[in-house]
Amino acid sequence: MSVTRRLFFALWPDDRTRHALLHWQTHNLSAAVRWQHRDDLHITLHFLGQIDGGRLEEIAAVGAKHRSASFSLVLDEIDYWPKSRVLCAMPSSVPAPLTELHTALGEGLESIGFAGESRPYRPHVTLARKVGADETHGPLSSLTWSVEELALVESRPGNAPHYRPLRRWFLA
């Protein structure tokens, strides 16, 4: 039996986008919250959970087949989710190519036996965890991310960074 791996598909930001998000964290978050590590910033497309490592190539084939053209994504809102106590950067408008990529990957994953997500898709970059409702922060200046990379990522326990891309595909 293969070792299990905790996997997900994600949009993987370029260094310019990572730096801009880190700059926002540095200037807007207190030390009381748990900042998301710079190298862990991403947008999850589909979370797969604990998967038998023997399925890695089958899952990677879905990513290779269902990648899209590159597109621009504007992150221009900060949202606080009180139940999970996270602070996120989000787009106020989701571009059609992102919706299409999410849908195509979902259909590809369903074709190999993964159940689809029942909740509506809310693309976001988690910036901080363990954020109290009284925590203050500044607004997010509009940030245009040229989305050019899809990744199959492994989530690992231990010290940050926790996420490691196993496969990457450049979008056309």
C-alpha cells in the first residue's frame, strides 16, 4: 500500500503577486494573528484530501489535461470569515476563465471517482488564521494577478511552508 498524501489543485502565484500579498500582511496584520507563510499563498481550486499516493499520476493527468489559457485575476477585497477565523483576499468579480478552469478540473476529477463539492466556489487567498473579530486591518489595494500557473500541491504537517507543489503546468 502506498503512503497517503493530502492533495489539492491550486493557482500558484508568481513572485510579484506573492510579494504584494506579503506587503499587505506586513503593513496590515498584527503579531496576534497567524500570518499565512509567503510560500503558502495560493488559491485552492479543488481540495482532494488524504489520497493514496499510488493515485498521484492519475490525478496529475487531470491537471495536465484540464489546464486553461492564462488570465488576469483582480484581488480587490478583504473578507473575514468568523466561523473559521480567517482573513482572505478575494476578487469582487470572478473572471470566466477561472470559473471554466474550476468546472473543467471538477469534471475531470469526478471522472476518476472524486465527489464534487456541494458548496459554491469562492476563490480566495488566505492571508491569516486565528483572526479575532475585533482585529483591525486596512483595505486591499487592487492587485492584478496574471494567473499563469496551475499546480497539484501537497499539504505537509510541521513547520511552514506547509504546501509543496508536486506538479506545475503553465497555462497557455
